Amino acid sequence: MKLLIEPSSKKNLYLENADGVILPLDKFAVESNIYFTLDDIYEITKEYKNKEIFVKINKNLINSDIDRIKDILIELDKIEVTGIFFYDLAILELKKELDLKIDLVWNQTHMVNNYKTCEYYNEKGVKYALLGKEITLEEIKEIISRSNIISMVEVVSKPSVAFSKRKLISNYLKNEGKHSVNKLIVREKVTDTKYALVEDENGTNFYLDKIMNGTSIIKDLFECGCQYIIFREYGLENIFLELVTDTKKYILNGCSLKDYIDKYRILGEDTNFFFKKTIYRVKKNE
């Protein structure tokens, strides 16, 4: 099992402790709080030749993006990054059109939720899939056992739950005649859940305003053959280096260190949907 990191700063990529890093591409990635240029990525691949370098291109593309994306894909193929996280299916088609060797990670958030669709994309030439954060541990195990795609699971993070191209915070505050900020905490009334809204040049990112602590399921993922787990640093900066270091030791020890899970209960008890099924019901009109 390998540990991938999505950092929140360019100052520390944690590659002395982790197996690889996910680098959101400037202008073409969303749901991240830091972005890397092509030059940044080139320098990182030169410095860390024995690490896995993934690039995130998960923006919903428009026609005017295509020529630039073609050039980017060709450059990333030349410097031999490990793979590209993609949302827009144009990336898959361009890989075929340009006859590129670079591997792809299917990253369509809520849609990556069953083994049949994972297998479909694997047959289309996609090597990896970042599984949706709304499925249970048992459903993750089923995908791993019944699909040939290489599964990745986001285990510790403040999960991103939605994205809008609109500048929702700016528009709202302007309408209310209030001073502009780029971050708001809002509370959803029905479930009483808090979300952090962060606005940048691409639009508005929605994060769950609490930590998803999946450290307790790493052993299960290890035993079922999950090949990659992902930690995202955003919101965890104060403890992240220690967490990454301890987790890598835990994995190398066969996930048998008894005090690991107890230690990281400090991250909270929220395990998101790992042990909670999502059930949709049609609401009857009264």
C-alpha cells in the first residue's frame, strides 16, 4: 500500500515520508487550496525521481481550453509524471488522440461508486480510480475485489463536497452590502452540518468543516489489497508531518502497530460514509 499526499503548501511536499504527491495544476484544477505551474511540476519531478508524481486536472473544461490542454498533456507525458487525475472526459479522448503513454486516474467524484463502471473505464485504458467519498468500506472492498482498476481511497482530509464556477461568496456579500472575504462557514439547516466555502479565481469550493478520520480503516484497506490511500493536508497543517510519518511506519509494519489508531483519535470520530450507507428516498407530497 502506498501513501499519497495532497499538500497545502509548496514548502513541504512530505516526499521524505510519503510515496508520492498529488499536484493540482494551476488554472486547470479545482477543489484544492494550492496550485502548481508546469514549471513547478517539472522541478519536482527532477528532484524526486524515485517518487510518484500525480497531476490533478479536474476542472470541467470548455472548448477554449482544449488547445492549451493538448500542449500540457504532451509536456507531462515528456517529463513522465506517474499519472493525471481527470474529471472531464476530454482528457481521456486526448490521450488516445495524441497517443500518449501517461496513465490516468478517473476522478469524477460522486460517480466513482461501483465496480462495473470502474471496470468499464479500465477497459477504456484508465489505470486508476479515486473512489467516491460517499461509499462504504464494504463497497470499497467490492470494487477492489471485482475490478481490475487500481483503486485509490481518500482516508484523511477535510473532504471537498462540491464546486461551483460562480463566485458565490463575492456575489452574496455584494448583494448584502457587506465587505468581501474569500471564506465563509455556513450551516446546512436540515442536518445541522457546517461547511467551509472558499472562493478562488476558478469559483467556489465547498469543504466539510470537520476532519474525515479514516485512520481506523487503513488496516482493512491494507488487507483487502487497496494499493493507494490519500491524505490531504488542508485543515490539518499543525499535525500533518507527524501523521504522515506515523502512517508510513504503520503501513510498513503491516498495519500492526496497536497504538496508531488510539493516537489519532485526536483527529475526531467522524468516519464520513465508511460505515454509513447513503440512502435516497422519494419525498411524498403532503
